Amino acid sequence: MTQTLTLRRPDDWHLHLRDGAMLKAVLPETARHFERAIIMPNLVPPVVTSTDAAEYRARILAACPPEFDYFKPLMTLYLTEDTDPNDVAHAAELGLISAVKLYPAGATTNSSSGVRDFDKVRPVLEKMAEVGVPLCCHGEVTDHDIDIFDREAVFIDRVLTPIRDAIPDLRVVMEHVTTKNAVDYVRENQNNLGATITTHHLIINRNHMLVGGIKPHYYCLPVAKREEHRLALVEAATSGDARFFLGTDSAPHTDPNKLQSCGCAGCFTATNTMSCLAEVFETAGKLDRLEAFTSLNGPAFYGVEPNEATITLTKGNPVQYPEKLATGEGPVTIFDPGFPLHWRVS
Ligand code: NCD
Ligand code: ZN
């Protein structure tokens, strides 16, 4: 008997689409299965003002093939120390943005315009709390004395807790959580707090990246942690707890940019995310919770309705994906989960 699974059409609450030729190539990979996506603003230069966001949104819509005309990019602004609180409020009023993104300066790809002094952005955060715009946090400190594997846990103590104590009405998303510490923090703090979890962090731990030769395509930020942390993420994602939802952090880089002496961080999972997740949830014995994670919890946090449309996954012989996606900038390697995928989106 064929096994099928029908879900409300999923949304991706953390996605990198880039721009130009890369945008054109990667957008269909997401829009094929997803109806909405929170679009990360870390372009070069970043999407900082409401005007930048309006223009980027127009470029995304122009790049979207007509068969995916349902796809809605949900825009974000890149928080800088010069961000004008009134511009954020204006963009929110227009319905142009769904969130503001905080990158501690230097934390990850294209984050040099990020925040160094958190006191400087306090008026913006206060305005966001007032008008109900969530803050999406890249939750890693950048202090040189903090080990890269500890940077998320230290961010919670040094940055996140003080911000949330100072502005309790601010709604915060801890993006791409990678540690048990972050999962526990979300569980212990009821108010105005959610977390996204990526596809790849549910699948790989740091051994997958480092044992038997370095695997550049598994290098992303935050970097994958120990197995106990991966297990905590799987537990949270499959628990049905509405504060955890999918943000793939699919982050395309061309092979030449990944495979060099200083390779870029990012895993490209847009193409096979739903197949990967179905496998993860099935292995955990929680296939019935997949819809909450991909299609219900995110809309609930962002205060929007789940999508009306549905997608159906069918289980069968292993799905064959191409190894790479061709783009106008060069090939992008598609995430390899390291195990066969039996669920396909029909
Ligand atoms: C992202 C990118 O490439 O833009 N890379 C990544 O490893 N996740 C940036 C980010 O979200 O940290
Ligand atoms: Zn990201």
C-alpha cells in the first residue's frame, strides 16, 4: 500500500535567496514546495531600509516563475546601529516587512554591518516591541575569546537575556538553534519567544563535518555541534511544541566559494528539505508532527493563518536528486543527508 502524507503547504521561516543570477536559480527550489519564506537581508550591501526591502521584494517577485505565483516573500530589514526606528515602523505599517534581523557584527556571511553596541539599537528594538515586529536573532557572540562551539550558549547569557529583560514585549525568534542550551532556554521562557530549526542541524553533528576528512558542504553557521545537541533539536522539532518551527537557513554558495582555503558557511537544502524532514520525523516515530513543524507553528508565531493549499508526500523507492544545482554564478551543491530519502513531494 502506498503511504502518503498530506500537509498544509509549508513555509520557510529563514531563507537566503541572494540576488541576480543566484536568486533566479534558487528561488524555484523553494517556491516549488513552500508558499511563504522569511527572506534574509544579508545581501552585499545589506537590505537596511524600507526602500531596500521594497526593491528587493520586487526583484524576488520578478524572478519567480509564473507557475509559483502563490509564493510570497516575507521581507526583513538588516538591523544596523544607524537603523531609523521610524523607518522600521513605516515598513511594518505598509505590511512590507515581517521581521528585523539582528546579526552581531562579524558573526557570519555578510554581517560586517551588524550590531556592535546593543545600546545603540535599543530605540529600534523598543519601537519594534511597540508596533509588534519580531526580532530574528543570529544568536552567536563574536568575541574572539569565546570558542566557536560555545558562541550560541554565550549569546543567550550576554545578549539575548539582557535584551529580553530590558524589552519584555519584544517578540524574539532565536534563529537556527543548534544547542540543547537554546532549546532549554526557549522551553523555560514562555513569553514572546520562538526558535527556528534548520533541516541540516536535524541531520548532521560535528563528526559528520570533521571525521574522515573535512566536508565543506556541511560547514555552516552556527556550526553543527555534538550529537547530544542534535538529539535535543530533533526532540524539540518533533515534540509538537508550537515555539519550534522550520527555518531552513538554506544558504547557497557556489562550489568554488565553498571549496577553497577559506570556504563560505552555508548548506543549500531548499531542493530536498521536505524529503529530508519526512525521513527525520519518520525515524523519530513522529511523522504526525511534521505538519506542525513545517506548516502550523511558524504561522502561529508570526500571527498569520496557515496556508490553505496542501502538499502531499508519497513514500517509495529512494528519491534521486541531482548532486548540484546549476546557477548563472556556478554550481551549488545540494545538501546530501547521507542516507536515502524515501519521501517525495508529489
Ligand atoms: C548564511 C549565509 O550564507 O548567508 N550562512 C550560514 O552558514 N547559515 C548566513 C547565516 O545565516 O548565518
Ligand atoms: Zn541564515
